[in-house]
Amino acid sequence: MVAAAALVFGGWLFLVAGGANVQKGLPYTFLFALAMSLLGFYDDLRNLSPLFRFLVQFVSALLLLVFLAPFLPDVFMWHRVLPAWAWVAPAVFWAVWMLNLYNFMDGIDGLAGGEAALASSFFFVVFAWYGEPGWAVANLVVAASSMGFLVHNWPPARIFMGDAGSAFLGGFYGMQSVAAALSTAVPFLVLVLPFANFILDTTFTLIRRMLAGEKWYQAHRSHFYQRMVGLGMSHGKVTSIELLAAAVSCAAAAGCIEADVRTRIALVAAVIVVISGAGCWVVRKDSLR
């Protein structure tokens, strides 16, 4: 996956030479993703502490967004322009959360790579539809890199992406959902809903572990997809189910593009209900073992 990240960086250089530098959020998204990939690679070698990783991630996202803020259009809320600090702070936490949840979900063969291949293929179509060639081609390169990697990572996997790969993907999608949503007409919801299965699994698992007094920042095997493996499902079956959920989420995100507010709420609610219902079934089956 490190090689795929290098390929994406080369693609970014091509885009900049071709004029995509006018889309101010794109270079910063790649810089953040590559920086997080290097941090993940070092973590693979040295096993860094969770606190140190988080601090580096947080400071990196903060610096990039603070530097990016002057180039972005004004952010409005209730017909008033928000000061930069009012949106940069939550944007930093969101980008870092997306980065880490992608890392948390890279626990079985094919899952993280398959989600990236599916999501970036969808984003390629979305950005092309909105007339954003820079972001479209960037996602095409990420999708192609992920597909090439997935050939060798599909169960039974022969290679693994490690933190270097998952951090790149999580960093890319986290920063893209902020930068592209602010610099293009693509809604934020459309950029995050395809990851509903990852977001719900990680968020629910984290909250449950915190309420139980567990060391939530340490490695564990209590994610819903890990419980599915524990129920006897193969990596291939679990990954296929997860990718089906991601495909449904992409379809819902596509429906949100030109929908009114009520329809968007209904689509998001439907995705949450379906994925949460499946999660409850997994928990029930796991408790009966």
C-alpha cells in the first residue's frame, strides 16, 4: 500500500502540472494523507504510543487546515459567516477521527482495500458529475491503486497494507470530506455516507468500550466485523457483507445529491437503521455462543 501511496503522489504531481492547483483543497489532502502514511509506516516499525500518534495526527491536521482556511470560501451558518476557528476545530477532530476509524477497520483481509476501491470509484463519478476533474482523477488514482492492492489482499491475503496504508486512506478520506465539501459543490454528506458501516461500527464500539471502563485506545477484537469472524464466518464472507453495506450506502449518497432535506434525512436514517439492525443481530448471536 505504501507503493500505492507513492503512485497517488505521482498522480497528484501530474494534476498540479495540469492545472488542478486551482483547487486549493486537493494538494493539502494529499500532503496530509502522505504525512499520515509516513507516520503509520514508522508506527509499523517502532510501535508508537497511541498518545504520540494522536498528537502528531491532530497537530498535522490543524496546521494544514489553518493554512488552507484563507483559500476556501466563507463558511455560513444561519446566514452568518463563521470565523475560521469555529469550523477548523471540528474539522480537525473529524479528519483525525476518519483517519483512526479507517485504521481500526483494517482488521481482516480485503476490507479496508475493498472499501477504498468502492468508495473512490463512487467519488470519481460524483466529482466528474460536478465538473471537478482534479478531485475526480485523484479518486480514480486511489481507486486504481486500491484495486491493484486488493488483487493480493483479497482473502486469503498474501500481502497486508499495515498502518502505512490504512493511515493514508483514512487521512485522504478524512481531509477530502472537509476540503472538498468546502471548496466544491459536493455536499459533505455525500462524501461521508459511503463509510457509514465503518463510522457506525467504530463509533458504537468505542462508546461501548468507554462505558465499560475498558482501555479503548488499545487494540482489541470486539468490532462488529471481528465478531462476525468469531461467529465462524470466513474473512471473504464478512468482507463481502461489509462491501455490500458500503455499496448500499453509496447508493443512498447518490440519492442525496439532488434530494431535498427531508429526503436526505430519510436516506441517512434508512442506512443507519439497516446497518445498526445488522449490528444488533451480530451482538445477539455473539451473546448466545
